[in-house]
Amino acid sequence: MKKFAIFIAAVFMSLSLTSCFESHQLNETAIVQAIAVDLAENGQYEVTMQIYAPKGGGSTTAIDTSNNNANIVSAKGKTISEAMIHATALQGEYIFAGHNRLLILGEEFAKQGVENVFSYFDRNHLTRQNIDVLVSKGKAKDIVALNIDQGILAAETLEKTVENCETNGYITRAPYYQFSRDMFLYYGCAAVPVIEKIEKPEQSQPEQKGGEQSQGKDGEESGRQEDAATDTPIDSVDVVKVEKTAVFKDYKLIDTLDQEQSRGVTFLSDSIKNTTLVAQDSEGHYASVHIYECDSKLSPKFDGDQITFVLKVRAKASIDEVLLPRGETTGAEDLEEFADSAEQSIAADCTGAFNRAVKTDGSHLFSLGDMIHKKNPELWKQISEDFSDHLSELSFKTDVEIEITRLSIEANQSVTKLK
């Protein structure tokens, strides 16, 4: 009896491991790598997908790394679901979005409101919650269809670009789960990186440089050509930049922060990993101050009904480069000036980001309401209903300290002499 009970339990456990979704053969499946959503004419949605399509490089190679191994499929519909169904009909294969890397929202679509994005993607069981959400400058489909011959897939290159920009302190990434959470918790407000196509420079026509013909001893033309050369331009590929931040309010794109303000957002949200600042001393000499360790904390201070948010930044940095005239060296006093200059730069970036996004745009970023509720529950009860009206009245201060711990050789020698 005991063995029979164990057998029945094992059967039920194995049933729990089976899938409820229909299966498809790999050669009948279109694997989506990036999705773009734009606003089409008559209020319709246009969905553009980059689909993995390996292009063989020979009889022994299934993938040619020199080619863009992707196809582009675009379709329209009254809803995003209908557009996806139309795309399936055009592709002729089952569309699988479980490996999608990017969700790019077109600029015009974002300005009209992005509520329907959540209605579709939150219900889709194949939606990866950690895909990067971006807002494009112009049409999102133009980004998905870019000709990027770096790596095996253009979408992979775009994803790496976003990752590198975050690593270098340009932007704060917005994974889908965070984008969706912020929108629902904070009145349709969120901050999303902006991706923008860089136009390729015009290429000049090749210039043929003819060689000189030499004469033989008898005055006859020998027919020998002297180093004929051709100026052949290097083919350029489409490239993008990710250095700005889109600000949402009431589910709509209302503003775009510039590069400096976007860097301020990374400090305000404590997502900064490392970054490099250009500092200047009193004599106009420049230095690259590389921040390799940073801890930032935003907290409210109360003076009656007046609320002041204070950003405390403590960072460690190294001097990576100093531009000095020949014969001059970096002294200890120069290092202090470079550190002060970098601190002022961070303070200006953060102040600009806070004033623009919060006080001017009225967007509920950085979880300000949660901080007030935690620190001063009584005050939050009074202002929670109309907190949006209080955003413009908030004050902001910075407390930034940078410790330069890694010096150049000449700086080390100078500091040693002073001791």
C-alpha cells in the first residue's frame, strides 16, 4: 500500500512538470530579438520586430558573423495584439518573444500615452520582465531596422550599447518590470533612456590616382605602372547613442533630459557604478577624474511644512589624465582643485535633473513620496492627496565629497616631497 501511494504521488508530481502551452518546431519558429511600437495613421499601432535569421557563411558554418543575421517584420493593427497576429501571417512562422531583448517605444507613440503597452505585455506570458525599455528619437522601427554589422545580431549590439552607457554613468537603465512598477505606483511617472540614431557622414567618391608610365632605353613605353592607388572609403554602419532620459507623467512622454541631467539621474537614483568627469583647476588645466566607487543617498529634511531633499554623495576617484604644459607637474593643491571641480560638476548635474524632472515637469521620480511617508507620516497624511501640487515647492541641496585615492606618478612624487 505504501509503494502504491508513492507511485501515485510520483505520477502527480510528473504531471506538474508538463507544459500547458503548445510546442513548435524550431524551424517553424521566428525568434524575436527586439520589438518596436509606433503610432500609425488612424490611431493604429505599428509593431516592428527584429527576428533572428542566421545567414550561413559556407558549407561548414551556420552563421555568418559578417552579416546582420536578422529579418525585419512590420505590421499594423487596431491593437498591439492584432498587429502581432498580422505579423505572424506575414512571417509565416510562429512568433516566439521569449528571447526578446529590447522594447523600443516610438517618440510620437510615447507622447500620446503608453497605457496599452502594459495591457498587452503584462498579459503575455512570454514577456521577459528584464528586457530593456527605451524611447526612440523619432520612429522606433528605424532603430530596430538599423544596419549594424557588429556581432551576430543588431539587437545584441544595441543591448550591449545600453549596458555600456549604464556602466559608464550616462544613463539609468529601465528594465520592463521596473518601468511597469513605477508607472503603476507613481501616477504614470517613470524615467527611461532615449536611444537616438546617429546619421552617417557623407562619403566622398573614390579618387583614382594614376601612376606614371616609364620609358625604356629605346624611348618606347615600357608599360610599367608606378604604384597606382585608389582612395577607397571605409564603409560605415548605422550607429546609435544613448545619453538622454525620457521623463513620463500620466503615462505620457512630457520631457527629455540632456546628457548632464541624465548623469544627475544616475546619482539621484543611486545607480551610478563608475563614470569619468572632466575637471578644471584655477589655471584652466583639464583633468579626467574617474569615479570608481560611489555611494549616494537621497533623504528628506523637514522645517515645519517645508521639505528639503538632500543628496549625499561619497565617492572615490582616480586621476586618469592631466593636460599640462611641458615641464609642469601635478601638485597636491592641483588635486584638491580637480576634486572640487568634479564635486561642483556632480552637484550641478543633480540639481539640474531634480529641478527639471521634479519641480518643473512635476514627475514623481526617485520615490520622493515614499521617503516622506517613512520619515514623517503625519505630514504625508496632510499632503498625500495633492502631493503633485507640492512638487514645485520642494527644495533641493547636495552634499558631495570626492576622495582622490589613486594618483599619477608625478602627483605621487609631488605629494611625497611635501611630506
